[in-house]
Amino acid sequence: MFSGSLVAGDNLSGGTGVKGFATSGALGSLTPTAFLGGNINSWGDQYVTSAYVLTAFSVTTAVDPGKFAITRIVSNGVTWTIGAGTSYSYSAGAATWSESINGGLGFAFIGGNTYNPSKVNQ
């Protein structure tokens, strides 16, 4: 279980980019970051031409936790359930979950706003 505070960053340019948190590029902030024996290094939505296209969550950890180490993520009133449509990879110490949302509504983070992610179930 994770509970914390996420201040969303926004690196959109011409309606394309990312909203949320990422250690790479110092996008937004998240406290705490400890999770699954490692640290959350990104959490957000990707946009292309102002439409949501992908939502993703990534953790840096020494051991591959596996796709179903997380069952669901709840933030900003949105519940993302990890399932058949969720892509998972573990490479170079980073476990990443992502899912195409094809213009649907991801976490809908707004740059500068503070969110209190309530659940990341393990």
C-alpha cells in the first residue's frame, strides 16, 4: 500500500508531452517515493496533440517484482486496474507498467496541482 502526495508537473509543448511525476527531467514531485523495495521514478499520462494516449507507472528496483506485484492504482478519482491490457517490462532495474488509453482519461493530472494518491495495492 502506498499513500503520499504528488505535485504534478507539466512538460507539454504544442499539446504533446507528459503530465505527472518523473525523476528524469525533474517533472513534478512525489513524497514518499519508496515502494516495492525501490523507488517510484515516474507516474503520469502522456499526451499527443492534446489527447491522452498512455498512462504509466515506473519503479526502480533491484529485483523484478512481476506484472501483478501491483493490482490497482487509485489517484485523482481514477482507478487503474492492472490487467490483460496492461503492458509490463523490467529492464535495467526499472519495472514499468503502461496502458494505452486512446484519448480516454488517464489520471488527468494538471500541472501544479497537488494530488493525494490513496492506493497502490501490492
